[in-house]
Amino acid sequence: MGLTDLSTLLFAIFLTLISTCGAALFWGKIYRKGFSNLALRLILIILCQILAMTSVGLAVNRSNGFFESWSDLFGSGSNYSAAAVTNSQLPKLSSTDLSHAKKLSNGAIMVSDVITGKASGISNLVYLYLPKSLKNELMINSHVKADKFRVVEFLTGFPSQPIMWFKVMKIDQELARFNTSHPQSQIIGVFPQVNVAGNYDLECMNLPNGKPKAETWLAEDMHTYLERRVGAVGAHWSIMGLSTGGWCAAMLMMKHPELFDKAASIAGYYRPALPLTDPISLQNWAKTHYGLPQFEAMLPQKINLYLVASLGDKYSIKETRKFLALSHPNLKIKYREIPSGGHNPHVWIPSIKPVLDWL
């Protein structure tokens, strides 16, 4: 049974109910004096609590899309390298690829590829959302008119999986709405795996000492991937993210203005936040090499940034207000403040439509 399968959740709930009801019904019969019986009853109570917490955890993960599989949960990850194709060697999507792709709202499709980024060397998963009009163009092998489309790269938080955008955020429904009402500037969606180092949070940076080059993967390799797969060279690229993905979106746009012209950060923060268990020297290195003020100072022109934060999201609202309090001569910032709600997808979903419209 898969981690996010309904059957897995129902089985865990069943075990919880059986163990709890059994303990309540037969407590008097199992009671005996003595240390060994006391230990047995304690173990029974702990087992009931573990099963209840497991059920809650499975339900929360299923609703929020933190981990997609058992291997993701336990940090082993999937071995993509054997099945990956170097992105520079990827063929353009064929009519067969398009016919077998997953069908979405309003005739759009979702393509999934396992690639090895030529620049980063990372092997991992990418989902590609193509509107119906683009699918039809590719079916007849016609030249893709890049000026008709805007590419948006969508980044998740940590821990989370790119499929969360579809399962939890229902992004395909919002993209279908947007593309229907904007036929001359439809959105192509690129959904890369952000967490390419298992349960280690890279914060989308190229960290030293042999760590995976997450920044390169998300910036250079995604552009090469789309050019090879679709041929949309020269299309406008934007980037948006949730939580940690919000930090990543702002950082990647400001460091790579030649690749991204707009960024949107929902419930994000604006400085690298490596795990506190990391060495102080590495945390200081990240602050020195990935400070947004220094990236902003180097921007060749003023660029657009959309920020969303909720008053109930303590960390994000604090970091957002700190960032807004700074001088930003090279940024044109639009800020939307949500009056209530914590750090979860149910608070973020209503922001998707205004962000896409802003693009």
C-alpha cells in the first residue's frame, strides 16, 4: 500500500480503533498485579497512541502532499539515475508522447519525465503542464510560437513533492481557468522536484562540499529541458513557490534575472534557512553567498516580485515584514496580506488565482 493511498489511511484507522476498543473492553481481564503486567499495559497504551498518531500523520500528509512515497518519508529517495535521460538529449515531444500523457481539465495534459540535468548532474523528476492549444500545435509538429505562451516554474516547500501542486493545490483547474480567459498568453507549467537530496534541505542553493547543485537544476536545467521537450525558446519565464519554494522563487529570480522576469512567493521567507543542525560555518556561508540584498544590488533593471503572507503564519509574516522594511530600489513589490490562517495549503489556495492573474 502506498503512503498516500486511501487504503493505507483506512487500514491505519481500523487498527487504531480495534486496538483502542480492545484495550477498553478487555482492560479488566488483562489486569494483574505485578511489574510484568504493568509493563504490558503500558506497552498497550503506547501502541494505541502510536497507531492514533500514525493515522493522523497519514491524513495530514495525504492532505498536504509532504511525502509521496515511503522512500520519500524515510529519506532513501528514488534511484532516478538509471532511468534518467540527459536533458540535452531529450527528443521533442512526439504525438505518441502527447497521446499517452495524463489528461487534465479543458483538454490540457501533464507529461512526466525523469531527466539528468546536464549542468547540475542531478537526476530527478519533472512534470510538464501543456495547455490544449500547445498540445495541438505539437501534434502536427508545427513551430511553437513562444510569444503566445508564458512559462511558469512552480516550486514546492520542504518537505513536499511537485505532484502536490496537482493533488492538493488543484493547480490544473486554475491553469485551465487562466488559459481559457487568456488565449494569447497561455501558461506552460514546469514542476520540478525541489527536494533533490532526500530529507536534507538544500534551500535551492549550490552548497559546497559536493552537495547537489539545486540552484543549477532549478534554473539552467529547467530551461534546457523545456527547450528540448517543447521548443519554446524565447518564451517569458516566471517562477512562483510556496513556503521554502517562495524563498527559492525570489532568490532564483534575483540571482538569474536573465532567466526569470517575475517571481511570486506565497508564505515564503527571504534569507537562507538551513537546518539548525548544520555547521555554523555552512550557515554563515549561505548567508554570505545567498543574501538577497547583494543580488538586488546587481540587478540590471527593476523587476517584479509578488509577496503573500498570512497574519496567522508567524514565521512567514515576520520574515516578510522584515524584508519589506528594507530599501528595494531595484524591485517593484506587490504585497498581499491574508488576515488569518496558518502555514498550510488551505490558506494558500485562494492566492493562486490573483498570482496567476498578476503574471
